[in-house]
Amino acid sequence: SAGHLHIDGHEVEAALQAARWAKEEGLTVSLDAEKVRDQTADLLSLCDIVGAAEYFPGRFFGEISLERALEKIRAYGVKIATISLGARGSIGLSDEGFIAVPAFTVKAVDTIGAGDVFNAGLVFSWINGFDLKRTLEFANAFAGMKCRELGGRRGIPNLSEVLEFLGWKDLQPDM
């Protein structure tokens, strides 16, 4: 009954099979792109959204600008390609064009898990139909807020907290 599948490229064979099954069922697929494996290109071709770590493009494409890397990721058929830049924010490319969104200022204590939370923010935004700018703002805020606490899970904020942090009064926490 799911509508979306989120995968990583760690166990690429399993991720490929899961993505194929998801596509057969009409689901959308997102990838947390960190690892580069022999079949990473095949995996990219099955994804609608890619949330890449900053180092992923260099490992996958070689020396290349991040903007060009987004274009190359999109060339696999990806609808939304993003790269998290940590404390510098994030960048993305979609049919709406290229956008760079700065990070939010938080008192960071621990960045463990921030990339995972960023990707969760991308998926949440996709499911809720956010435009690219709002998607990156939400993902940046969600990940940044997580960094205020020690541990990979302890500081993950709930939806109401993120919406309040962003000042987005037009969205309801029970989305």
C-alpha cells in the first residue's frame, strides 16, 4: 500500500531489485546517494529523487562541478537531484531549474545522522508536493535541527517543530 520507496546504495543488488519492484507497482523511488558501486548508474536510472552527499559526485563522476553533477544525475531520468552541503546548505536541480539554499544557523552539537534526516526531508517534501525551493528549505531545517542534540536519533525534531522553526503557518502538522 506504499506510494514511495527510499533506498541507499549500500547493498546495490537488493536496492536494484526493490527499486524494480517498486517501479512495477507504480511507486516513486528516492536514493540516498553516498556509496558508489558497480551498478550505481543502474540504480540512478530507477530513481525519481536523489539526495547525494557532497562527496558522491566526485567519487561517481570524477572531478566535476557540483552544478554539472546535478545535470548528469538528472540525465539518468531523475526528477529532483540534490546535493547536501552540510553547514553550507544544499543545492538542487529539477524542471524548475537550479537552486541553492543556505543552511540555517543552529548550535550544532553532533552531525551524525544529519544526511539521513536531510533525505527524509526530501521524501516528505516530495510526497507533499513542495516546490524545489521549499523542499530544500525543509530538508535543510530538518537536518540542521537534528544537529542540535548528541546522537543520530535523539535530536530529530517532529513536524510541528520544523514548521514552527521555518515559520510556515500555511502547513498543518497533521499532513
